[in-house]
Amino acid sequence: MSDSPTTIRMIGSVPFVSETEAYVGASGAPTGVDAPALTRRALRTRRCEERARRRARRWRGVAKVGVIAMVGGGIGGIASQHKPVTLVLVGERTTLTTLASSVSGLLKERGIEVSERDLVVPSPTAPVPRDGDVVVRTARELELEIDGRSERVWTTAATVEDALADVGVRAQDVSLSVSRSAAVERLSAPVEVRTPKEFVAQVDGEALTTVTDAATVGEALGELGVAVGEADVVSVPLTETAADGMTVAVTRSTAQDGTEIVTDAFDVIEEEDPTLLKGEKKVETKGRAGERIVTYTATMVEGTEVDREVITEVVVTTPRSEVVKIGTKEPPKPAVAPKASIPNVSVAVTAGSAKAIARDLVPQDDQFKCLVALWDRESHWNTTAANKYSGAYGIPQALPGSKMASAGDDWRTNPKTQIKWGLGYIKGRYDTPCGAWSAFQSKGWY
């Protein structure tokens, strides 16, 4: 018996032949196979099919379990790499998970930048603590005024108390301008710190001692009830910073009334005079000092006057300026006299005479002979010789005689004054006595 074509399908790895395909031909009509045989074959095939189905379902279950196990294992591995951690930033706590292995990686992951002054605990190189805290405190500049001295510090402390501890100051031992628990980040003005200090004031014969947190000497004296007057002397400036162990002396002042006569000097006014030769001076108006009577109140400190207040002043005499004429006239150029022979006169002199005075001033014989011949003709060496026609006077016959006042106030009677003036006149006009003698011989005057 030949069977019709049969379609075999695979279910999983088991071949499957359906009952219909076993006994239905290609045309759809039953073949020539007897029915019982077909029935037995169909039953066997169905049993095989059921077994194959059960096996396929079992393999699909095993595959699902494998896949689930694989996926579950991967998720569990990833979950095991996430670390729970609490980030404390600017006092705020945030609980999070991170894949970072180090603290610096966590900060970078959260976009947090830190500087060398900032506080990071644990350190940036440390591993991220599981179920722990990572604390970040940003450093801030804090301005302090400790007993009047300005100081700037960088601190990561949250409160003023902790910041002071960083610079070695116990907040409990000092006076502060803000609360010890004030947040550093909220401060807008310098924190004034005053430390307790022992202060001694020596005043009115006794020593006053106190423990104060005053910033300045003036404040410390005020706390002791020591009033300082304007004229009182304090050994230390009131604005100086008060220091521990400082001793300050206050010396009281006293007032003392008095009267005195004050002399006011006169001024000297110089005026040019073209009628006087250069170098000549003439007092035209003599100066006079002035006087005032002054009544005053003096401030005395330990017997020394340190200040004075004028109450009244009365002018007794007004000062008068002295007026002095200053010569501006150019002296005439010396006349060039023709050379003359030296006069034949004696150079012998009588001690104490006018000629003896002249001999000491003109030691050269030739020049002295010329001078003797010249003044023999002019005045015969007479100190009071006067020309009633011209007004010439004295040994050199000065014209007018008052010119000799430039050599001395005693020009009328002192031969030495007249001789000095006469020699100066000759020097200025003729250079030497012989030059003057030559001029006299040619003109009859010199």
C-alpha cells in the first residue's frame, strides 16, 4: 500500500505529522488506506504531537528563566555600583546616589567647584563614603577689628564663634559687635572684637585701676570717670589703642592771670638815594620801638606755661620805622694826572700828631711826601680848618665837610677820622697821593 505525500513540520526539535495530512491526499480526497490503520496512525501521531508541544513549552520556559536571570544579574550588578551618600553644601543636606568612586568625582558630577581655601571632608582624593556625609564649606573673607586693629582672615567656619577660634580668640572671653552664633556668610560689616585688658590711670595723685574692653585710651578714661580738660596733659594720645597693662598719666592744668609790657621792634626801610655814592648809607629818620601793656590768663602745667589767652592790651607807644638812604651814585673815575716830581719835603713826624697818624696809614716815603705837600697846601694839617667861601672843612678840605660822616660821627674833631676819609677819597679819584698831588699842581685843587 502506498501512502499519499505527507508534510512533516518541526515543533522545537520534534517532527510533527498531522492527522489530516496522514490520510488526505493532494486533491483533498481520502486515499485507498483502510480506516483502522489510519486511526491508529493518527493516534500515534497525535501523541507524538502532544509530547512535542509539552517539550517546546518546557524549553521556552527554561529560556525565559535564563533570560530573566541574565537581566536580573545585570541590573543587580549596576544597582550594586550606585552608592548612597549625603552631600552637605552650605549647611543644606542632600541625599543622593552616585557612580563616582572618589569625592572629587562626586563634586565634578554635581558641578561643584572648590578652591584651596575651601573645606572638603573627606578630602577630594578619598573614596566616596557609602551611606556617609560629604561636607563642603566655601571659604569666605572675614574682616575683624580687634581692639581697633583691622585684620582680614579667610575662614570656612559657619559662625563667628568658630571663625574667631580659627585665629585663636575665644568668643566667650571678648565683647563682639554681633552675636557669637551669627552666620559668617550673612555679615555685611566688620566684626568688632574687644578683648579685656587691665588699665591704670594716674590722676589727681592716685592710681585708678580697671579691667576694660575699651578700644581707645579716651574710652578707658571715660569708663573710670576721668574727665580730661582741653589744657590737661595726657601722657598718651586719647585716640591711641588701649593695651593690656597700660598706665596713663593725666596732669591737670591751672589758670594764672598776669600783666606785662611788650616791646614791639621797629621796621627798617631802605630807600635808594642817587645823591649818595654807592656804599654810602645815611639814616634819614631814626626808628623807635613801640610798647604795649598786655593783660592775660596763662594755662600752667606743673609750673610751666603751656598756653596763654590775651584779655586786654593797651598801646602805649606806636613803633616808628627807621628810614635809611642807600647811595646809588657811581663814583667818578680817577683822573689821570700827569706824572710830577716827588716834592722835597721832610718825612719826619711828631708823635701823636696828625702827620704821625697819616704816616702809619701811608708807609711809602714817596707817597707820604706827596700827601704832606698836598695837605700842607690845603689845610696845614689843621683839623678844624674851614674855608668860609666854599665850605670845605678839615685836614683833607672835604666839600662839604659832612661827607666825612661816612667815616665816623666824630668827623668834625678827630684827625684820624678825617685822614681815613681823605685817603679813601684820594684812592677813589686818583688812586695814590702822588696822583692827587699831580692833579693839584695842574688845577690848583684836587
